[in-house]
Amino acid sequence: MTGWGRRGEDEGFTLIELLVVVIVIGILAAIAVPVMLAQRQKAADASLKTDLRALAEAEETYYTDHEGYLPLALTAQPVIIDAVPISPANSVAVTVNPAGTAFCVLASSPKTPRPWVFVSSRGGQQPASVTSCPASF
């Protein structure tokens, strides 16, 4: 009677089979780790952009109610901070121009290499090359 398995031989994996499995796992890890790190960076950027948009919307709402923009930092003016929750790792600051007709929101995080900028008089969120509020807006 013949069976499906090996008879009389040692059972188990050979060293070559184990090495092949370890190499395949290493290759898969080498592909997956950079992809995962890129996704973490995208998530941190998305968090900053969400905070930017939420603060810009709050500023516009404040302007509608009070006919002026409100400058703030995270520790000041709880009127907007209470209304707009900011992600814990992020910090934001709003700068209003001297005429009170436009504002700039600067959002940064230790998880991202650069800040994101929103300028109301220049169409909203600025390109990646802009890393600070302009001198005049």
C-alpha cells in the first residue's frame, strides 16, 4: 500500500526551505514598510489640512457674525477653539492683515516635515512650496 507522504524519512523542513521562506518574508517586508510609512505621512498631512479648513470656515463664520476676522493661537481666544477641535499633535495660528480683510492660517505638526498654509485672499490652501504666511495678504 502506498501513501501520500514520505515513509521512513525524517519529517520536517530542510534548511534550504526555511531560508527561502525567510527571504520571501524579508522581501515582502521590504516592500510593505515604505508603503506603510508613506501612508502615515499622508495621514498626518490630511490631519493638518482638515484643521486648516475647519479654522478657515470658523473664521469666515466669525466674520459673518462680527464683521471682522479674529486672530488666534491655540492658547488664545477660545471662541473659535471651542467650536473647532484641533488634532492633538497639531498647532495652528491665525494671522489677520492690518486692514482686517483677510487672514492666514498656519498649521504645523512634529509629524510632518513642513507646515501647511491657508491664505483667504489668495484662494485658500497654498501650494506645498509656501511654508509661511506671506508678508502682505
